[in-house]
Amino acid sequence: MAGTPNPDSHESRMASRRRTRLRPVKLVTVAGRFIEDGTAIDVSETGCRIRRFNTGRVPARLAVYDEADNSFRLALVIWSRGPEIGVRFVGTPRAGTRADVHRLTGRFYAVTG
């Protein structure tokens, strides 16, 4: 049954996951400010595992910008182990606007000031 964790499994995953190959993502604040780059390793309808390029703390609530399909998903950080985090998506995806894409992928996108 979708949406219900499998009691016989050692995981509490609510949706089947699919492994991805080098799917670039950007972690951003809920207000849309860049936090850091990452790579989605496993993705499901309800969340994903992200390998980060930094090991600093991230907010408990953030947005994941998927560069491959130009979408934003609000997410909650469920777990963190070294450079990897697991997030649960909240709500439906939102398409990135031209301004979003430019801000997050244009020249000097990672420079804050």
C-alpha cells in the first residue's frame, strides 16, 4: 500500500525508490537563497537521499532544486550522516522560473553577499 511503511522492512520508506546517476541538485532556503550543491542518489515520490559537497549543518526545512527537471520541492531533513542527508518532500513540485534558474545556475550563483 503506497504511503504506508512496510512493517517487515528495516526501513520506514513510504514509496519505492529509484537510484539515479549524477542527478545535480541545489539545496536552497525556503526563501530561495542558495545553500550548497549536491547530487541526488536515490529518489522516490516522497523524498530522496542527497550527497552533499560540504558537511556543515543545513536547515531542517529547505527546498531542493532539481536541475534535471527544473523543479523545486520543499523538504524536511529526516536524517544526516556525514556528507549525505535524507529528505522527505512536503507538498507538490513547483517549476523554476527564469529568474530562479538564473539566480541558481548563472555566473557567480554560489557567491553570497
